[in-house]
Amino acid sequence: MRVVITGGAGFIGSHLADRFLAEGHRVVALDNLITGSLTNIEHNMGNTQFEFIHHDVSNFIHVKGDVDAVLHFASPASPPDYLMYPIPTLKVGALGTHNALGLACAKGARFLLASTSEIYGNPLEHPQKETYAGNVDPIGPRGVYDEAKRYAEAITMAYHRYHGLETRIVRIFNTYGPRMRLDDGRVVPNFIGQAIRGEPLTVYGNGEQTRCFQYVDDLVEGLFRLLASDYSDPVNIGTTREITMKEFAEIVNKVSGNEAGILYKDGLRIEGDPQTRRPDTTRAKEVLDWEPVIELEEGLRRTIAYFRKTN
Ligand code: UDP
């Protein structure tokens, strides 16, 4: 296959590119590098099966030659990033998705949309099943990301229903691993950065809010299976081990050997920060026979080793 990955120099996009290359496919990575980085793909630069195009996919996308799949992963994804780039975030979710769908249509390619647990907003149903329509404030600070991704799902389904395009939608829950930016502001790089500097971990609010963290390799396996499937409704991909941010800080301190403890930073919690989040992954298990296999402590050890080596 020859696949186009938008956001191909980003955290998830670059891991996805590696997996396709490892399986013998060809990859065209597109990225405007506002939150992605060339260091994530430099190991592939000499590979004749890999091509990088510096491009903002919110503008018309030109790719020469045959394409078998378009995987749309371009978007700022960390809350501080999308607060800093609210309009590019809305544009890449709306115009970028439209352009990526248009490319897939023109090439007769299969399309996979990277959607997000954020489409459930601050959920009133717990855990979140794919049938839950969500609780999103369109004008809240997180609305720029959440509504862009909700629109992206809507236009993807419209291309599927109207044009008969083969489409896949993954709703990605919190994911971590090597190649996250240490300064992207999300809780995993924040805590690991603080831990390796021997500083206390900054827990926002009272630390009772929950998340489930999956290691990036588990996600990539799920994405691979989803693309190969014939399933066009959205599929949650994430772990179901739900922990509070206070528990998470304790785990990071333990795994990293950091003795500086926890610092509660009430004022840094962003308005609309979901109080709970846990996927119902029954569909992924039934449709894709997918389950995550990497334990949080093991994934953290690998991620901490990466950050120690690169910083
Ligand atoms: N958080 C925290 N300390 C930090 C950064 C984030 O306690 O240094 C909290 C944040 O308030 C949220 C959770 O960790 O409740 C996950 O935040 P993240 O930015 O990783 O992504 P989200 O899951 O909210 O999209």
C-alpha cells in the first residue's frame, strides 16, 4: 500500500508511519510542523519508501501518484496547544478533514479519521460508549478542538453515505509514549519532565479527576486493525484502567524514583476539563478483537527512558 498520513511528523502520526514502513508499505507524511517535529521522522529521512511533504492540510492537498489510504491525524491535540492555536485547530478539523476526504475520494483510497474522546466533552454517561452523543460546550475553551473533531466525524460520515467512500473513525482516548513533546502541556510529559528534574508533580485542581492512559503501541495496533476492517461507525480505542490524577502522580513518582512529591495547582485547571473519562471498549474487542496489552507502569518506564535520553 501507499498511505498518506496527515500529521505524519506528530506524536501518533510518526509512530503510525513507522508501523506502515515496518510492514513493507510506502508512506507520504504531510505536516505543517506547528506542533509536530522533524526529529520524530529524521530516522526515516533516508528511506526510499518514505516521503515528507511540508504542508498545511487546511489548504488543498496535492499528492502525485496512487494512494491506497489517507489517515488524517493532523491537529494540535494538547489542551494548551489548541488554546494557543484555536483557529488552526478549527481549520484543520474542518477544512483539513474536507481536503483529506477529497484526496481519498480522488484517489479511490480508504480514509481513516483520528477522532477523540473529547467529542464526549465532560461526559454525563460513564464509561463512554460510542452511542453516547456527548456533553460539549461549543463556546468553552475546549470547544475549538471538540467541535472541530465533531464536525470532522460528521463530514466523514457524509462522505461515506453520500459518496460511498470507505471510511473509518477512531475515537482515541489519552495516549502517551516516546515522541510526545516534553513541553506540550499534557499531564504525561509534564509529570515525567518534572520527575526527571526532581521536582514535585503539578496536579491541577484536587486531583480527583480521572483518565485512562494507553501506550502508543497499543493504539497503533488498534488503528491498524480498524483500517483493515470493514467497520465505518466510530470505535473507541483506549485502556479501561481508570485512575485519578493524584494516583497517576503517585505512580509516576514511584516508577521514576522521584521523591519530590506532589504540588496542587488549583488555578491551572482549564475550564471544562472533564471530571471523568473512561472508554467502553466492547466494540473494539468485538469488531477488531483488540485489547491493550502494555501495562501503565511498563509504558511509563519506556517513556521515562526516552525522555531521559533525549533531554
Ligand atoms: N493535569 C494535571 N497536571 C498537569 C497537566 C494536566 O493534573 O501538569 C490534569 C488536567 O487537569 C486533566 C488531566 O491531567 O484533568 C489530563 O490532562 P491532559 O492535558 O493530559 O489532557 P486531557 O485528558 O484533559 O485532554
